[in-house]
Amino acid sequence: MSGEQERPAAVRTLLDEIEGHLLVAAARAEGRSAARRFTAPFDWLTEWQRKEIEDRFEAGYLALSRTSWQRTAERAGQLRAEYEERYRTLRRRLLAGFLLTCATAVAVLALLPEY
């Protein structure tokens, strides 16, 4: 078993929450940085105007990030379901092939004359 599967559910949940908070903090920092780069050429803005634009830019950046994360999570769920179905199908085919091979071997051995 991998370390991920051995962890209790409460620890996994806590780690997932921490990771989520870290992702949001990183996205906010990226958004603030992008907002500063965006407003830098506008030297005619007052400090209040610059702050207002940067705050809105950061909020929009964070909203886009969340949307992207949600879409990624949804797609990951879809892919997981598809791969699980393919795995089950492959497992059924392999079992059927194995059973057919065994039945054929038994039938051939039953038809062979005894010496």
C-alpha cells in the first residue's frame, strides 16, 4: 500500500484542506503580482484608484483560478470513471480468456487417448 492509502481519513482531509488554502494563497499572490504589473504603466492613477483596480484584478484572477481548478477536478473525475470502466472490461476479458484456455486444455486432455 502507498502512504496515501494508509493515512486515516481525518489526516487526509486535513492535508487536503491545507493544500487548498496554500493553493488559494498562491493564486492570490500571483493575482496581486499580475495586478501590480497591469497597473504599473498607469502612473496617472491615484493610490486609491490603483488599489481598487488591483483588488478587482486579484478577485477576477482568483475566480478564474477556482473555475479552472473545478473544471480540472471534474475532468479528473470523468477520466477516473472511464479508466475504471476500461479496467473492469479488461479484467473481465482476461478472466474469460483464461477460463476459455483452461476449458480448452481440459477438453484436449480428455480427448487424448491414455497410454
